[in-house]
Amino acid sequence: MAIPRTFVFVDGENLVMRYQAMVAAGAKPKKNVIHIPDVFVWHQEITTWSCMDIGRVTYYTSTIGDQQRLFKLRSQIADTTFNYNYDPSDDVQPGLAQLLPKIFHKSSKSQKTRNVDINIVIDVMRAAHLDSASLLYILSGDGDYLPLVEEVGRHGKEIWMSAFSSGLNEQLCSSVDLFQGLDDFFFSHVPKP
């Protein structure tokens, strides 16, 4: 079986909002979670739970502040690395690469920008036309991506999704080739609803 060449697209706005909502509701984060309030959340298991040959992980988010703040956040996110090991044998060292941040400015803290969603759609559709990518992996529970998932499937690409249980549009789970929940990666305990 060939290891799928994978491009990963992270809706950071969705993930950080859902993560913070779960923490506020009593979920207990694992100590190795990387979190920048209102901007970024990450855990290494996102790229190591399955055998993937990851070409790139692009992290899309937005924030308030001046250009210096955006530059600092871009550097912090790019300093976050991800592991991947597309050879399941124990004698091969995993690969290591940095996240590719795409940060957009927004005018108020409570505002969610459309820039993140629009850029993810554009980049996923571009990747759907690449022969070098066989698997597209989107991290978001936002139901706005349902038409995108359907279109990517029509292009013959395999599509996986991951999301937190909080705010998850359940239709996403049955619209992709594989759905993987994120709760167990980020939390040691999630209270029952």
C-alpha cells in the first residue's frame, strides 16, 4: 500500500475557538498542548496518528494588532514543528518540518474573518488539481466546508477531516473518507455534556 502524499490545512480560527470553549466547559488540556490564546492551538499527534507522507501543514488564523504583532505570531507558529514518519518500521527517524502560518488581520477580537475560510477553500482547490497530492487533510468542524469536501471528492482526491466535538457539524463526519476526532489528542478529560 502506498503512503499517501498529504497536504494539511488547519482552520486555526475554528480550532482555537472550539478548544477554548471546551476548556471553559471543564475539559482538562494535556500538558504538551501548545496554545496562544485566541490565535493558535496545536498538538504533535495531529500529524502522527496515521501513516502520512506530509508535504506541508498550513495553519490559517487571524488576530488583532499591528504588523509587529502579526510578525511575532507568524514567527511563533513557524517555530512550531510537526513530526511525520511515513515508514512504519521502528528504525526510521521521523521527519521534522515547521508549520506554514497564514495570519490575517482583523479589526476586533470578537470578529471572525472570512479571510481564513476563503484562503483555505482556494488552497484546497489548488491542491485538488495537483498530481503530487493524493490526500487532503482539513482540520475544522465548520459545516461551511461541506461543499468544498464534496467538490474535492469529485476530483478524485481522498479527503480526511479532524475536529473537536464542540461545535462539530455532524454532516462532516459522513462526508469525508475518514474523520478523526481531536478531543483525545488535546485533553486528558472531557466532561460529559
